[in-house]
Amino acid sequence: MEQNNNVKLLKELQGTN
């Protein structure tokens, strides 16, 4: 799902902060 992919990307971005 596209939404599931978006959640994955958000988690990756949050991990870099």
C-alpha cells in the first residue's frame, strides 16, 4: 500500500533527526 510506504519513509526521516 502507498500509505504503508509513506509511514516507512516518515519513520526513516524521524530516525535521522
